[in-house]
Amino acid sequence: MSSSPDVSVIVVTFNGRDHVRRCLASLQEHTRELSCEVVVVDNASSDGTPTMIEREFPQNRLVRRTENAGFAGGVNEGIGRAKATTFFILNPDAEISSSILPPMLGYLRQHPDIGLLAPKLLDLSGATQLSCRAFPTFGTALFNRYSLLTRLFPRNPASSRYLMTDFDHNTTSDVDWASGAAWLLPRSTVELVGLLDERYFWSIEDVDYCQRIHGAGLRVVYFPDVTVVHSIGGSSSTAPSRAILARHRGMWRYYAKYLRPRAVAIRIALDLAVAGGISVRCGAQLAMHALQARKA
């Protein structure tokens, strides 16, 4: 009977063939010193991604879905098929440039109270991405990464607090949540917390899952001793309108689960305000995308 691998890498794909190729090539190059399986769950790509994977990376386990289950659904299927006791969830628009898994696995084993370990993310220029954040509040709508107020006043206290711009991104630290672009996740976390919530089709599922990890008494830890290069938007660009809609539906679901007041009178008024704000924001982003597509 063969032993299980040290780690199961789970990559969920939907189109983006060139991103996927670079991602899988980086895993092939930098996971040779440990027992590693790569499980690729393809969400019904139409650009030849599955065929490319079968031809160029036959050693990987490819799961061909006939419909797009979203990121959370794809990750959950990958976890269900994985053999290891530790999962490394990696976006298809991310790449590793060194052997990052042994130090991450070592740190995780030394700290059994960690429910999730997240590496430092870099953009294509080598700059640090703000990949760990405080949990969203009502103020996040005005002071998130893309908001006008953050762009006009990037060092304002509200934006700095949420985006953690004053946080030392070179020190291992406990955080509220970390981007799902790269997670090291013990199977024991999934057994305790459960799978990702598939009602978040794309986006916000990572925030929700980290909330649940904290709620189970486990830690979410940012681990900058290793880095992953992440091309922000590389995954969502394959279906931008659907990504915009899914992100805003996720915002409403997160609000309803974690921020909605119990008092009925307050809840009704706030529900209307939040729904209106999310709808306006979503409409504006869809309109901007349509305008950009028309100019292209």
C-alpha cells in the first residue's frame, strides 16, 4: 500500500491557459524535493486548458468538470480527491519561484494550532501585495483597495487599518484573513471547520473561511518567509462580468452572515442601504467594464 504524499496541491482553473501553464510549470520545477501530488480541477474551460494540461503535465491529476462550479466548488472537489493530510491551494494565476513548501510544512507542523498558513504574495514587478487584511466592516465599502477615497487619500486611517498598509509584511503574524490565492491548509482544519462555502461563487469565500477558522479557535497566520508571485486579476479576467456579479453577490452574503444587526427595525433599514450600495457599485463596475470593452 503506497503512502500518501506530503502535500496535495489544488489548482482550480477556468480558461486562462497561459497562466495555468506557467503555474503548473513552476510547481513541476520547485516541488521535486518532497512527495507532492497536483490536483487540477478544471471548471469547464473552453480555451483548450484541459487538453494542454493532459499533453504538457500528464503527471498531474486532472478533474474535468462539465460546468463551472466556481472557485469554492472547485477547491472542495479538489480536497475531496486529494490524498495528503495537507493541502496547498494555489490560484492558476500564481507561480512559485523556489521550494516554498518544505518550510511552510515545517512551520505548520511546529504549530498545530494554526488552521491556515499563507505565504507573502508579490506582484509581477516584485512588489509586496497587500494579501492579508482586517475583517471587513461597514467602513470597508468606502475605504477598500479600489475605492475613490483610498485612491485620493491612500494613507487615511480607515484604509490603512483595513488594508494593513502599516503592517510589517516581513514578519510572521496572526491576521484576520489572507487571500485565497495561496493557502496551506491542514486536513484537520477542513475536518473541524468544513469545506468552503460554495454559495460564494467567486470572491469573498476566503474572508468567510477565515472567519470560520477563527470561530473554531484556530489561527490564521501570515508567513512571509516564503513568497508566491501572483498576477492579480489573471483569473477573474477570463470572465470579467461574471466575476463582478459574483463578487457583489458575495458581499451581500458576507454582510447578511456577519454584519447584519439583530434588531428588526434597524435590520430592514440597513438591508435596504447595503443592498442599494452594493447594487450601485456593481452597476458602475459593469458599466465601466462594458465601456472599456467597447474601446478595446
